[in-house]
Amino acid sequence: MQLLERVGSTEFIGREFLAWLWFKSETGEGSFPLGEAGSVELWYDGRIVLQSDQDDRDEKVICLGDTSRSREARFALAERKAVTEAKIRLSIGDNEWSFILDATWLNFKSFKTPRVVQDDKEDPDGLFYEKFYLIEQALSALDAVFSSFIKLRLSADWEARELPALLQWVGEGK
Amino acid sequence: MGLIFGSGSFARYRVEGPLPEDYLEQFPERISRFTFRNIDEASEQERSAGWVNIMDMFDNRLSAMEYLKEPCIALSWRVDVRKVPSKALKRYCREAEEKIKESEGLEFLSRKRRLEIKERVQVELIKRVIPRAQTYDMIWNLPASTVIFGSVSNNLCDEFAEFFMQCFGLHLKPVFPYYAAFEVVRKEGMDPALVDSLRPSLWEVE
């Protein structure tokens, strides 16, 4: 199967992942264990794009502002629109990152790390390594959350418990 | 602003195939063949792309292997483009056509002739255009076989993956949800066919 064909036929995985993340963060379960690295907390923040999962592929709903209070975004989700892009905040300990995550490619837009204090004139390598470490830390954390989602999605628990709870929460948006 | 100096957008890739054992000998030569070269101002060249120092987009010598930042190779892909503004091209073409019509006593010019004039004017004008430079950071984590590339434009990402392959002889595979799921399953020692068995569930059960 060609790459673009594969991406298109499996884009529901990324869309379900973003919907599940939204559900977890809104129901107080947005904290995920990272083993020895502690835990990561994720929540939606400020921008969400929803698109019909069915035929009207050009019809998009873009909501800005406080996502948790956005009735329009929740209504669109309840009306069978899929989350295609969301601005996410991620925190580990005292550090906080923000980025827009795209459901189709898992690309990152407007990726911001915590502030780096290194001086690039004095120590350019120090700046590079600090930035690299911060990027890798966020990516590893997100990979761990994605991994939890996939393992759950492939388990019997998905159909038995998680999906009914998720659908109930989605339905409450109407 | 690139990933190192500010905020940015990026796509993720997995490098397919093993890292050559002699990469420390092999890569400097490969990288130097693909470093950025300035567009020759007197030429008709419209585009130039190649590696520059990730910390300094004007450094394309990379003489001290500054790109080797263990455990990574970190470079910026610089792309310079110069393009004649379409309105300027139209204006100069019209002026050139009028001159020819007047000197040759013609009322109309054939399509073929107008195309020839356009090509000539384009060649003349392109030499006067200052190139627009863009850089896109690339960080290759060697032991993890992962690459992040500082753009999410599909066309640019495709072009970059091709450039990477030409430079290093290694293919880049984009990390999209299906592929990421496949990697999770592989790491967990589960059956990879499980990922292929996934079907949309969110709207199927109601």
C-alpha cells in the first residue's frame, strides 16, 4: 500500500487518540505515569480543529479560547466531527511545553519548550543540548501516552470500559 | 527561527536501515558534498539547497564537524529561492513586446514569439533578484534512528527526505499514527497484525 493511501485509511487512529486525550484531560485523568521519570500531564489549551469524519471533508470547525468551556467544540464532537488538530499543553514537574498536534501525521506545530537560559554566544553547544533534551523529553512523554492509548485500544478493556465511557462523555456535549 | 533558537514546527521520521559502522569517516565527505552553495548571481539559477551549521545559517563550511553533537548529527537545511515577481515580469515583457512590434512594424506577435520574449526577459530579470533564504533544522538522533525536521509542509518534507537519501544513502520513513502504533506493538512483542485489524470505533458503536 502506498504511503498516502495508508495514511488516509488509518487516520482514524490519530483522530481517536486526540479525542481520547481530550476526554482524559476533561475528566481529570490527564496524568500519565512515565516510570522513573515521574508523570506527565496533558490538557487541551486554546485551539481545536474538528472535521467531519464522513463525507463533508471540507467542513471544518475551528474553536479558539478556553477549550474546556467551549460548548461549540464539544457539540461538534458530539455531532460526529473528528478532532484533527489540537493545541496541547504538556507538563512534567515544573516544566511546561505547548504545541499543536496534528492527527493525520502526528506533526507538531508552534512547538514551544520551557525557557532555555543558556547563552548561545558563550556556549552554543550548551544551548543546543538543553533544547535537544527538552524536545526529546516532551516527545518521549507523548510517545509514552500514545503507547498507553494503543495498548488500551487493542485490549478488551477498550470495548468493555473505555469506549462506552468516552462515548457517554461525547454524548454529553449535545 | 529554527527549533534551537525559538519555537517551530516539525515532522518526525525513522531512519530505515542501519547506521554505517564507519559513519564517522563516511559522513563528513557526504555532508561536504551536500553543503549549501550560494546562488551564482550572474547565473539563471533560481534555487539552491544544502546543509549549513544549525547554529549559524551563514556557515556552510562546517570545517570542524560542528554538526556532530553526540549522540546527534544536527544541521540546518538552507533553501534559497529567487523568483521574479509576476507583475514585474508581465510589465517588462509587455515593454519588450511593444519595442519589437514598433521596430518591426508588426501589429501582433505570435504566441511562440511572445514565449521567446518571456524567456529572455525572465533570464535578464532573475539576475537582479535577491534570493530569499529559509532554514529548516534537522536533528538526527543516531542511536535512536530518529530524525526531526523543522517543517510540516508536505512538499518540503518530501523534498527533504529525498535530499537526505541522496546525502546519506538512507531512507526516511515518516512517523504517522499507524506507523507509531506499529512500533508500539513491535516493542511490546505483540502481533503486528493487530494494528492492521484496527477499525474506527468512536462512531461505530452507538
